[in-house]
Amino acid sequence: MDLPNSADDPLTQPTRARIFALLAELKEAVGTDELATRLGLHPNGVRVHLERLHEAGLVERRQERAGRGRPGDRWTVAPGAQPSGQAPSAYASLAVWLARAIPAGATRLREVERTGREIGRELAPKGEGDPVEGLRQTLAALGFQPSMNVKADGGLTCRLENCPYRDSVRENADVVCTLHRGITAGVLEKLDPKAKLTSFEPHDPDRAGCLIEVSR
């Protein structure tokens, strides 16, 4: 179980951040089991993270009864927790500051991409499943609003309709986009070792539309 690691900053925990981002994307009340299924996680672990988000005032809970038995919890992002579909301001500011602090030299970028791959392998859904859906879930949970197109040869084109890190990209596009490329490659490595990230084409973060090409 992936337990909390910070009492003050609940969204610094990667799994918790994924849960929060998915709730924000869905824009409707979702049950614990459904969240767990979408993210490839165990419901008990998801429940622990949801309780932590609830304590922090980032999500709201309501109980609904479906048939006989105890009512189930359904979760939504709390009003004001993520204004205008963006990350909470404190975390957005932190991301911008980090992007500004990291130099963009070739050696440093290789380190950034390597770190991104490690993060991607951690973020990938656990267990068996469709790699395309697993990639879509991961990118959606991070806030990228992916649009997937599977080709006849099994390859994949993915267009990202939103850039959740646009402020950070403005500060240091090389670092932020390299990190994202590494994360994408790491997710693919975990989900389908035969898949290869053949192209990662960043676009203007305000217009989004970044393109990812995958061969399989």
C-alpha cells in the first residue's frame, strides 16, 4: 500500500496526486472501487489516500445507497480546490520554481529524462491490462486529456488536449517537456516492453496538442 509521506502537502504523494487529478478530470462523483479500477490500484489503498485528501479539504464525500447493504462513498473535488481546472496554486507555484531552478544543459536533461522514466514506471497501472488504456489512464490522471488513435499496424498516436504544466513550461520548456517525455517512456516500458516511444512533439502549452507516437 502506498501510504502518505507528508502531513502538510498531500498532493506531493504521487498516487494521491493521480487520484486527485482523475477526480478533477471526471468532474462527477465517483466511487472508491471505480477509482481503483481506473487507476489499476487496490481499493483499500485508494480509500486511504481519499481519506487523506478529504482531511486536507481537497475532496468531498457523499454516501449513496445502491440496493441493499451499507451506502457507498462517492467522491468529488472540493469547490475551490482546483480552480479553472488547474492545479492548486501552491503546487503550481512550486512546479514553476523547480522548473526555473533546474538548468537545461544536455547532461542535466539526460538526468531529467532518466528520472522521468523512473517516475513513469511508478505511475503505470499495476497488473495485466490493455497497454493503450493504461497509458490513456495515466496521462488522463496527470491532467493531459489524451486523445488516442490506434493504427492498423498496432502503433499509436496520442494527442494531448491540455497542458497541466503550462506555467512551468513557460519557465523552462526543455526541462519540463523532457521530464514528461521520460515519464511517457517509463509508463510504456512498464505496460508493454515491446512498445517504443518513436516521437514526442511538444507544442505551445497554451494551445496544447502535443503529439506522442508509439510503435509496437
